[in-house]
Amino acid sequence: MARISKETLKNQIKKAEEKVIRTGEAYNKACDELKELRAKEKAIEHEELIEAFIKSCRSYERLWNSSKLK
């Protein structure tokens, strides 16, 4: 194994730590964005479900009973 100086090793460690921090921040940002997009998708699905219920001729109780798994 080739020998490297302690200073070179410290510099490499510092760069690796900075890279971990940057990628961690990017990962967290991407996760937050995904969470927000999924929340928006769920809100749209809820709106569609409410609209379908309003347009339906069935009562709430009838819809609820027909949606239960037996």
C-alpha cells in the first residue's frame, strides 16, 4: 500500500465529509419534494372522490357499506 502524508489524508477526509454533507442535503431536499408531491396527489384523489360521491345517487351509508371488505 502506498504511503500518503497525514496532511494529504486529512485533506481527503475533509473533502469526503463535505461531499457527504452536500449529498445528504440534496437527499433531504429530494425527500421533502417527494413528500410534498405525494401530499398534493393525495389531495387531488380526495377531491375526485368527493366529486364522485356528490355526483352519485347513492347515500353515504350505502356507499360506505358497499366499500367495506367482507
